[in-house]
Amino acid sequence: MPEVSRFFGISIRMYFDDHIPPHFHAIYAGSEAEFGIDPLAVLRGRFPRRALGMVLEWAATHQHELLDNWERLHNDEAPQQIDPLD
């Protein structure tokens, strides 16, 4: 599962040829959650509140890049790295 970004100890990952809807996985301190890209929403899992806010802020800023990576991964192409949250 390629890591496409990392910030404040949060790892953002996407799987090759993963199930729909378009989504990404965030892992932090033993917690993991799956986030839909469009619309941006928590699909499953639990995440600490502060880390959740950071992931949602980051994803809103990079929504287009996340969708591009989703397409890349479904075409057996390597994803592009996405800038971390500042």
C-alpha cells in the first residue's frame, strides 16, 4: 500500500485497485480510518479527534490530487506524493 503523504505522525495511504468509492486510508498511533474523497467523509474506522481534523483539512486542500492518485492506482501506475499539511 503506497504512502502518498505523511504529516504530524499521520500516514496517508492508498491501495492499488482498491474497491469503490474512491478513498484513502489514514493511520495514526494505532488507529486507522478510511476516508471517502468525493464527498469527503469518514467511511469507517475511528481516529483521534485532533488527528481527524488535520486529515480532513489536508484532504480538502488536496482533493483533486487524491482523485488523480486514485485513477493512477487503478491504472497500475505509481501514485504521486502529495504535500503534507503545514
